[in-house]
Amino acid sequence: MNTTSREPEIVRDIGEFKIQGLAIPYPEFVPRLYNLCLSLGFRRGYIMPSRAFCSDENQGFPIILLTKHFGTFPFNHGRVGGIIATDRHGPHAHHGEDSVIVQASHVGYDPKTGIYGTCERPKTEGNCLTPSCGKITHAIAPYLEQYQFAQKRIFLSRDASGRCLITAKDSFIDFATKPVTDGLVLRLRDVAKISDDGRIVPVATHSTSHSYEVSDSFRERLDKEGYVWKGGTGETMGELLTSDLFYFREDLHETDESILLERNLIEFMPIIVTHKSPAMKAAKINIQMEFARTVESIRRGTEYNGKNLLYIAGLNVDISTYETFPSTTYFVPWAAHIQLKDACPISGGMHPLEQDELFAKLMEQEMTNPDQTDLKEQIIRMIFSPRFDIRTPR
């Protein structure tokens, strides 16, 4: 009889972040966003926008469009990777009567192949392709490398007596006497047979690895997938090493402010590295974690008290030059937090909008914005404005 017992594990999950059918081109999204603000009671001429985007140059046109439609260059709430600097709430709130925050991580997309993660750099020779968000790519790279290494170093086999085995390098095994301190940890408890006295005992020990008989439930799981066990050394797990069979235990790699990005992702890193588009999955997870963290900072803080506030989070999808068309960006809304100054908080002064409801609200708005600024005209007026004598202070 198995006498092992564990405390129930409380799991934090991520929501279903849909993309297909919900992507809005930025030239359409921003005027709809402006009109949504007006429909909520925000006042023309008093709305101070802020953006929390990555510092990548391909986020420039969304910023220009925010400037055009809101009539002022947006405040900067952003850190690399689409992280929000919550300590900037105060300055942002002081710069306008009504406040809007647009937060987005970004990822490149190739409409020809449907592949996410890269974009062209037109200012390089040959328009070379690079990761669309270098910071997200950099944050997940060490974990992706460890996962790919483990895929080739964990084996499944059947021995001469018919037992189904898993063989893993010692560095992946969380031994009771020598637990893994840094790296990928195989969840052997969910794979191997557990003895009646609650131990997982190897059937064979090798120079740098151990072999264990797999549990009946794990063998049945693979049998249902049509897996055929092989004799001898067997074969590597490869894609059979799914996200529920391992986790990472290690100190965070980042040393600057982008440690917030890695901290958002580390818990979900197995889901990210096993996804067919790791950069896209990481961006979506970061958006969800940042939205929850930022809403909490707004609710607990006082900076936006007595103000209208719309905080909207989503994914910026960057599309490089396509045929004869210029590069462009789409916005995929995830969620929004609305705070209305004249409403009672208990009866609806603060409330969230989930993805489907938020998308519907945006699409209800007009695409035209009669209040938008003619940037060319404004620049011409600046050129012909009086030339002032800028003096050294006395």
C-alpha cells in the first residue's frame, strides 16, 4: 500500500488568450480606443495617454498613432519586454485630468507562414530577420536550451523482462540526498513507480544516470498516444517530454530591471519552452501577469483616486513589410481596468473587462476621430512659430 501523502498543491493558471479574429490594426484600434474613452465620460482635450511598450523601434508607429489621436505624446510607463513601471503612476496621473494606459508586449508574425517570433530590420543590410522582442527571447533562451538538452538526454525503453523504463541524467533527478539546485527537474513522482514504502527506487544505476520503471498510469498514457516501446537503449523522449513532466528550479538569470519579466515567466516556463511559438506564448503570459500586478497596484495606490482611468493590456503583433505594403502592427486586446471618478466603487466605479467583452466594446466605437491632430500641420506651425532667445540663467 502506498503511504505517501502530500499537501494539496494550489495551482495558478493562465487564461485563454485568443488571437484569431481579435487582432485590430493600430490605425483602427487607436481611434476606437479614443472614442471608447469618450463613451465612458472622459473629456476631450484632458485625456493623458501613457504607453508601456518595449523600447523596440517597431513600436514607434503605435506611439505616433496614440500621439495623433489623443493630441499629445504619450507618457512612458514602459520597461523592456512590456513591463509596467508602477512607480510612474503618480507622474502620469498628475499630467492630465483623465488617464489612459496602453500596455503591450510584442511579437513578430509572418502572414505567409503563420510563424511568430521574428521580424525584419529594414535598417540593416539585406533586411535581416531577428527576434522581434530581444528581451523576451533573451529571458527564455536559457530555459529553452535546457529543455532541448533534456529532450535528448532522457530515454524511454523496454528491458529484457518487459519492464518499461525511463532513464534520466542525474542532473535532472531530484534525489532526496542531493536535490537539483539549478536547472530542469524531472517530475519523477508523476512518471515512475512508487514503492509501498513511498520511495522511487531505481532498477539500474549508470555512470551519470539512473533508470526507473514507469508507473502503470504513465505507461497507459503513452499507450493511448500510440507509443511503441523499444528495447535496448530505447529512444529519447523528445516531444514526449511535455510541460507537466518537469519544472525549473534555479536563480533568476536577469540582473537588471528586466528581472520582473523573468519573474513573470518562470512559473510557466515549461509551458513556454514546449510551445510551438515560445516567444509568442511568453509574450501572452507576460501580459496576463502584468495586468494582474498593475491592477493591484492601482487598487492599492492613491495616485488615480478621483480620476477617470482606462488601463488596457494586450499583445502587439508586428508584421514586417509585406509585398508593396509597409510594416504594420496589430493590437490584440486581453483585458481592461476601468475606473470612473463619479461612480461609487461598490456599484461599478472600478471594474474589469475580459477579452471578449473588451473586444466587443472597442468594435462598437467609430473608427473616425474628428479630434485627431494633424501632425504635419503642427510641425509646420512649430517651424513658423517665433524664434525665442534661449538665455543662460543668471
